[in-house]
Amino acid sequence: MFAMKISSLLLDAAAATPKGSFDYMSMLPLLLIVVVFYFFMIRPQLKKTKDQKKYREELKKGDKIITIGGIHGKIAELNDKTFIIEVEGGNRLKIERSAVSMEFSASLDQNV
């Protein structure tokens, strides 16, 4: 009985709207979800990526870095796409420029 009332209400609502017209208010929640995703998820990620790229381009000899793999070192030589970093013990590693994660302060490691 309850289902019959609901179905009759739905049929009445469908009959009230002319065929071929489109209710733009039904699109409003979807549009709001897209806007929220853009401002709270997509835009901050794009900004972070842009800042990381700028940081990697501005690196110079002597800067202390951390690689994505967690290796701490100091840049000994620069090439177009690679670095040679010096790690603890005087060892040198050749890494890709894209493998640099972030800069670290001198307080993290006094030996390098």
C-alpha cells in the first residue's frame, strides 16, 4: 500500500514536468561536488607538484637533500638530469633529479 502511494506520487511528479524540459536544479549537487573536489583535492596537489618541480630546478652544489628512498646526502655535482650526492662515509651516489624529495636542515644530520 505504501509502495503504491509512492509510485503514484512519482507518476504525478513525472506528469507535471513537460517532456523535453530539463531541471537544472537536479544538477546543482553534482556541480557542488565537482567544485569541492577541485578546491580541496586537485588544486592543492597541483600546487604541491609545481612547488616540488621549482625546488628541484633551484638545487645547487652543496645543498643537503633527502631522496624519495630516504637517503640523506649533500649534492657534490650537478648534471642536467642527475646529481651525484655525497653520503655519510664519503661515498658518492648518482641519482635522478626526480628522486629528490625535500631539503633537510642541518639539525637532522650533523655528519653529512
